Amino acid sequence: MRWNPRRALRRGLPERSGDGPTGTLARLARLGVPAVAAVETVGFWTAVALPLCYVPLLLTGLSSERDAALLGALVVLHLIALSAGHAHNRD
């Protein structure tokens, strides 16, 4: 089983947060769960849609250094999106 930050946060937090550092940490962690879900969702859908940007670039050809750099940047962005969105809706 892979590590899932949402599951880890849910498992490690008490139901009610009290005063003190533990309560503050619990409140911050609960705020982090929607943020993690949002990053996973955006990463997933970016990884799905980004290959559509490759098509026009490859059809026109890589005639300049700028086009090659753009293709490299798209590939790197795609890898980042894949790693960010790999856990989307795995619960």
C-alpha cells in the first residue's frame, strides 16, 4: 500500500482538538487535507490534458532552440503533474 497523506492525516488526528500545541497541530493538519486533495486533483487533470499541448508543437516541428526548450519544459511539467496527481481518487 502506498502512503496517502489524506489517510495518514485522518488516522493520526483526534476527533476534537484541544488547546495547546497538539490542538493547533491538529487544526493545521485538518486544513491541509483539502489542500492536498486540491493539489492531487489539479495534478491529475493537468497530467491528463497536457499531452494535448505536445501535438501542435510536434506537428510544426522543432525548428528552433526555443521549440526544443518548450518541449523539454512541457515534459518536465508533465512529470511533475503525474507525480502530484498519482493518488487522486485512490481512496
